[in-house]
Amino acid sequence: MTTPTLCPACGARNDCALADPRTVDQACWCYSVTIDPVVLQALPDELRNKACLCPRCARVDQQLRGAEPT
């Protein structure tokens, strides 16, 4: 069984704003990045489209760091 707040690839918190009732009305971190389709295709079928990946597994850490204000 997949938990919406946990990354299906590693089990860490995925920080998905939409999966958290307290932040469901806010834009999620994933809206500001581009996730390579190859990363999503690498997930086993049973894990796809069940919960969001965490930034590390989505391989977007660098993009998120570049989007942070200085």
C-alpha cells in the first residue's frame, strides 16, 4: 500500500503540498521543476501514479536549489 505523503521509490517524505490537508491549497514544489520522464518510467508499474516522488528520487534537487531565493 502506498502512502500519499511518502515517496514510492525510497519511502522518505515527499513534501507534496497536495497530499497534506494543511497545504493542499498551495502550489507544490514539483510545479517549479521539470522531472525527466525517464525517471518516472523507471518506476515499477505498481508504484507509478500512486504518490509523488521526493525531490531526491525525482532528481530535481539542483533545480530546487537554483529556484531558492538568495
